[in-house]
Amino acid sequence: MKKLSLLLLAMLSLSLVNCKKDKSDDSSSTDDDKKPVPVTVTSNENSSRIQNLPNIIIKQITDVQSKNPSATSTTSNYEYNGRHTVKITTNDGTDVTVADYYYADMDNGILDSIVYKKNGQFTSVDKFEVSNGHLQQVTNFDDNNQIRYQTTFSNYVDGKPQQISIYAMTVADALNLSGTLTYNGNDLTGILTSGTWGTDSVTLNITYTHDTKNNVFLNVETLPWPTVDDHNIISMTNQMTISGMSFPKTTTYTYTYNSEDYPSTSTYTATDGSGGSSEYVYEDK
């Protein structure tokens, strides 16, 4: 999955708290009812975006988080149709999570949905709304068909959205944020949002800096996020303020690179004491 969707949707939805589930009876829908029908089309190998890039694509990422009380390791394997993601399988040694990708238009990398299962059981689904070739909204539904979070993009300029709105239901209350996105070329450099979390006022300011090498996912044509960075993050500062109380966090990343200028390994450290490392394996494509 794209770095941006991981850093924003996972963090905003939520590193704050666990997501709330409605346990009301929903006997009208089965897991099969919720699963979309895959679209069978041929992928487009001639995208102008990737035609001059090295002929490799990310195949496996192993992440190790070294945070007390013990380190955890997860391995994610990526499967493609051409350069379009069709499945990501993640194993943390205890649980296996599978993300199956379904397309409205695979030729153009337009997603219909991503279905998530943990140890074979349906857990949630991302539904995508696209208009004029631009992603407008991503909505995540839990296993009771309740909305967990929703991200809306608008005001596209040169193929990149300038505004974002985020809704999430947390164990504490509903989170509603809206604001702006800033870029340096194709690299996202800032997310500045404000809004409410229940009765509390919230501001969230995230800033990024990048290296000058090829982004891990640059050759992947499927975009669960509207854009993909050209380069890799080397620092991320997350400044959250809730009703006047500040919760800052800065994470820094270092990389080693292969002969094609893609990351082969990375490490990170954060001001909250967390840290970890990743190893990247590519295949010819």
C-alpha cells in the first residue's frame, strides 16, 4: 500500500485511539454480500509515469518495531497484475491479514474497493469514489457496515488535491478535520487541518521532508491515495493540539539504497522513544 495512505489513514484513523465498533445485529448482510465482484481487465504497461524508471517493483517489505516490552516483526508480500496491486498479505507471526484489491477500471488504476481479512475473517472494506479520473473519497466500513473513517479530497490542481476532509469514529467520540495539502513537486510536504473531536477543538499539522532517491512504491500504478511521492520521507513532524494541549512527535528515517536508487533498508527513530527498521525486496517487472 502507498506510503501516504499508510501514514495518513493509519495515523489519522487512528493512532489517536482504537476505532469504535457498533455491535448491533446486522443479520441482513453476510460477508459475501459485502465483498465486491472483481473486475477482469488487462493492466496498462505503457504508463508515461513509469516508462523511464528502472524495471523493478516492490515485492516484499519486512518491518521490525523495537518498542518495549518486546520487538515485533511483520512481513508484507505484494502481488500484481502488471503494475497494479491485486493482493497484499501481511504476517506478524501470529495473525495473517490479507488485503484484496478490486477495480472499477484497472487500465487506469481506479479502485472500486479493498477488502481486508484477518485470519480468513472479514474485518473491513475501503470503498472508493472517483470522478473525472480523480479520487474524491475513501470510506472504510467495519464488519457491521458502520463507517470507521472517511477521507475526502477536493480542489485538484495539476492532478493533486489541495484540500482534505477527514471523519473518524473513535472510542472517545467523532473526529472531524478539514484543511489543506502542500507539495514540493510531486512530494507531499504538509497536511494542515483543524476541527473537532467531540467537544474538543483539534489542530493537526504534519510536515514531511524527503530524500532525492526513488520512492519505494514509485513503479506501482495503483493509487489508494490520489498521488504518490517521487521520493522517500526522511523526517515527519506531527504536531497535534487538543483543546490547547500539545502532543508533538518527530520521526526521522535513514536509508541504504540499491544500484537502481531504490531503498534496500531503512531505520527510524521517534521522539516518543519508538523505533524500527525495514527491509525491501524487489522483483523485475
